[in-house]
Amino acid sequence: MDYAPQNWKERSIKGDILRHVYYGRLVGSSDRRVMLNSYRLADRAYLGNTSMHVGLSGIMANCGLCEGGSLVWDPFVGTGSILLAASVWGAFGAGSDIDYALLHGMGMSPKAGQGKRIPGECLRSSYRQYGLESRYLDVIIADAATLHRLLRTPGCTEQVSCSSTSVTVCNGGLFDAILTDPPYGFRESSRRIAGKELEREASLVSQDRLCEITGLPLPLLYSDEELKDELLPVPHDLPHFPHKEAYPLSESYHDLLELAVRLLRPGGRIVFWIPAVRSIFDGLQSLPRHPRLRLLGACEQVLNGRNSRFMLVMTKLFEGEPDEIKMSEDVYFPAIKLLPPTC
């Protein structure tokens, strides 16, 4: 019931104007606050500098239609805060990341005063913390740029689109959703495995690590003068961490959409974030696209006066559906300044 009070023109002490009062029957209450407090990042066993906010992770899981039995993949899994949200709704979570140290819980903790990460600090420990370990599949160390060589699905072919570019067409798939937040250079750099030329250069490792690789004592490998250095070179033909290079954003998102077409089942969804410089952003034309993915939503979150980011939701087309050529303005939701009501 809608009721307009007689004194609606009178201002309150705060200067607000009462315009309408709405009455209705309470059919249920929200668990939003309880959910957010139950999975607070501050209480989480495994945390990173760029772990996704609990509320945003939940929104991504909802947009990805995550439910009991869903298979969800994150190719930039990091500390897994997005996967964890999907598993709260019953989905099975798995993912990959290029950062060996992060996935193995090595290095410094972002928590104030903790210092180094404690043994066993990894994504599995976060799942265990919330009683979700049965929904944890696994994470692997892999480069998102070449992940399609590792995870393969039958029926994928390369076709030339109307714009004369080669695109992937795949009528099969494995995952129900891909939820991810690729690094875009604001706080974390975007990296991939370097090309052959850079990969042939020697890597620098600690003395203990070199002994572990070669199985030989250091005096047999280097002179006393060379051993004064903390880091020693490892030839490229011995086991070593691969060299990495910058991963341009345009290539990163192109590869991500190609991966989604390969790995998603028809009707599956990919939900991800893309950065934008607000002064030069050109609306829908600036968003990445793929002919076999339909854009369902693009919602903007303002980060500061200069930068923002968009959460994109796309679904994989079924076999027989025509390619997506034009994006609909109806699914584009830029952040707008709310103007005060006029009298």
C-alpha cells in the first residue's frame, strides 16, 4: 500500500523530505549481514593483499549461478576468496595461478604482525576453516596464457570470424562457471611465462636451492669467490622457476575469453572484472567480447576519481545459436552520480 502523508512538504531536522510511506507484509529477512560477518577476510586463515571482498565474491557467485554440484574454475585463483564464495553455495572449487610461492603459502603474510606465513597456510586451510573441505577440488600452478594446453575438452575448433580473426568454437565443456579477477596492474602485476629467448637466460636462486637442484655440494660447482654472492645462476637446462614477462591486458582478456569458450559447458557463465580509466572509457565499445559469448551484464564499481572497474557476466552460447555481433545497451550499468530530489 502506498500512502502520501499530508505533511510531506515539511522538512525534518536533518533537512529530509518525507514523500511516501510503504506498507507491506514481512515474508522473510535477509541473512546478508550474518553472511558477511561469518566469512570476514580479517578472520580468514589464508589471505592475500588483493583478496576479493566477501560481498563482491558472493555477488560473483550469484551471477555465475553457483549451486550444489556446480564445477567452478578460477584461472587467477590467488588466495581463492572468489572460489570460497562459490563453495558456500555448494559448488566444487578448483583453480590455477602462476605464483608458486602464493599457492604454497610461502613468503610474508599480509596480516599485521604475523611476519612469515605459517606452515600449511593455503586455500585448503580456508576451506577447512569453514567446514567446506569436501567441496575443495584442488589448485595447480599454471600459466593462464597456456592453460588451454593443460585442460582440454573435445570438440574445439578454430574458425575465422566475420572480422577475419581466428576464434575458438567449442560445443562441449566441463565447468559450469568461471569466476575470476585477473591482475590488472593496480596492485598486482600481470605476468605470464616468458618466450624462449628470455627463458634461455640463467635464473638466480639461493645457494641451498642450487644444491637441491643439482644434488651436488657447492664447492664442486663454484669457487670460494663466487660463493660470496647470496644468489647463484642456474643454467636454463636444469630445473628452475620459469622466467616471466609482462602480460598485456588486451592479450590477457582475449586469452581469458578463449579459455571460457573452451572450458565452459554451453549455457555456463564467466564472471570477471576489467579495469577502466573513467575519462577515456568508451562504454560498451571498450569491453572485451567473443562471438560465442553473450554479455548479460556489465556493472561499474568506482575505485577512485580516475579509475573504476566493471564486473562482466557472460554466458556461452549453445550449438546452433548465431554468433554475438552486437552488445545490448540494456545490460550496461555504468556508475552514475545520484542527484538529490528536486522540490
